[in-house]
Amino acid sequence: MELYELKKEYKILENKIIDLRRSLDLDSKIKRVEEINNLMLDSSFWDDRASSEKLVSELKHDKNIIDNINNLESKINSNIDMLNDVKDSDTEMLLLIEDEYHDINKLIDKATLDTYLSGEYDNSNAIMEIHAGAGGTESCDWALMLYRMYTRYASGNGYTITELDKQDGEEAGIKSVLFQVNGPLAYGYLKHEKGVHRLVRISPFDANKRRHTSFAAVDVMPEIDDNIDVEINDSDIRVDIYRSSGPGGQGVNTTDSAVRITHIPTGIVVTCQNERSQIRNKEKALEVLKGKLLLLEKGKQDEKINGIKGEQLSNGWGSAKRSYVLCPYTLVKDNNSGYESSNVSGILDGEIEEMLEFGIKE
């Protein structure tokens, strides 16, 4: 870009950052950070550890936003000052400032995207569940591929994964998996993944190399804060204790620590076996159940638990939220947002940021 063009573009960046500060209500976040810092000075701050950890998480989240915006603003102002001093003939310096312009613009776009995620639970951790559809080994393998996609995405974007429960397939893949994605805005970014995911490919399990269509259902819910009141009557649940199992149904420990909770009024079943004790498995299973009931209670018809069960899976071609086609052509198409990409291998390898962002903006 020429010098005059760079000056014009940096002026646009300057206005963008002003708008972003306003939309993020940065002044309120600065005050909130001060409040939490003052609370942490109190000797009783850690008495309620669960509440304290939530506040520390909020502090880190808000401080990251504040530092990010301040750093972007500082870079913009610094480069504007340089543009006022530089000459047209100093091409090396102009190229450097132009490179920084592109980097800053991308970072502003990312920060702007976060402003879309202002829902009540968007900043919560995300609890995700994947169930293989009908089709035996094919669908179990597809469920595992989806699990890998989400774990790769998480590790590449600063999130951590906590596996809560997993049921392995008889020959390959997984029948189901329950896991938690931990980090700022995890639920906000992943909540639109809920639905039926369809895969079309040449089956690696078919000796005749025929094309197969497989289905798996993905459910997403926020991790529920202990302070959020979701009433669950003891008489409404059945708790079953059993031995944690590994591949082929083999027991993986010598104690009955796995927990299955059935919510009788809705038929929702939650299992958890990967925590260290029966008590923790029960606590986590109840937490997941609360998340599912919360979504039901808030009337999110398109996110109801029953919406992704067998009846919808059996609808086949027309029921999928998203299709991943590997043969006879390569295409990922999200039927909800309209997003399309031919980079199927990259997406299955966890490169889903663009797809998630597209869905958030829609």
C-alpha cells in the first residue's frame, strides 16, 4: 500500500478500536477487575473454593480482553505516529507497517467476534456429548472422528479437554463420549455444534469399497454454576452404580465407581465414569443433568435433548445439521449457517475456527 492508503486504513482501525471498546463496555470490565482484585485481598476469599475459582476465571477473562484491546490500541497509535514521520521512499518501513496492519485487523476481527457471544452462558465451559447413530462400526468410527476433531480444535485454541465418560465400539470407534471443553467462551463458540452430523465416504471396513453414509449426534450444554438453581427432586432420579468399563466391556478398575443417573420425568440418562471417585462421578453426572434440564426449561426447542435422538437420526439425508462428504467429491456443508468448504481433511483435523465463526455471525 502507498503511504496515503496506509494512513487511511489505520484511521479506519482507530475507529474500529473505539467502537470495540464501547461494544465491550471496557470501562465496566476495568472496574470489575478492580473489584475482584480487592476481593482476593480478603483472607476469607478461598473459603468457598468453587465460588473463588469462578471469580478468578472471570478475572482472567476480563483482564485478557482489557490487555488485548489496550495492546491493539497501542500498536495502532504507534504506527500512526510512524506514518506521520515516514516518507514515501521508505518502502521497507512501509512494508513493515502494512504487515502489522493485516495482523492488527485480524485481531480486531477476532475481538469483534467475541462481542457476539454475550449470551447468559456463553462464557461457560462446554459439556459435549457424541452418540454414534445406527450403522454399527461405521457410525462408531465416525463418532470417534468427530471426537478427534473437537479435541484437536480445543488443543489448538488454548482449551483443555476433560473426558467424563466413554463407551468404546465393539470393533472400532466409540458408541458415545461425554467430555468437557474448558476455557473462556467455550460454550459460546461450540453451542451451535449441536445436531446430527453426517459422513459420506468409501468405507474402510467394507471389503467391496462401497460408499457408506454414517450419522452421529452431538449435544452441547454449558457447565452449570453451583449458584444457578435447577431443581432436581430425589424422587425424580434413579442412580445406578457400576464398574467402569474399557474396550470390549472390560472393567478398568476394581471398584464400582461409575455412575448412571436417569431423570425419570424426561428420560434423560447421564453416565460418568472417569472421575477419581464415585462421589465425584455422581457430582459431575448431576452437573451435566442440570445443564440439560436448564436448556429444556428455557424453552430452546431446537436444542432439546430429544431433538437428536434416534427418530431424527433415522431421517437420514434430510436431517443432518452438517454433512461431511469425502466421496465422490469433497465438501463440508452446514445446513444451518450455509457455510461450505472443500477442506474436509483440514476440518476433520480440527481446523473448524472459520466454520464456527461463520455460524456465530449468522
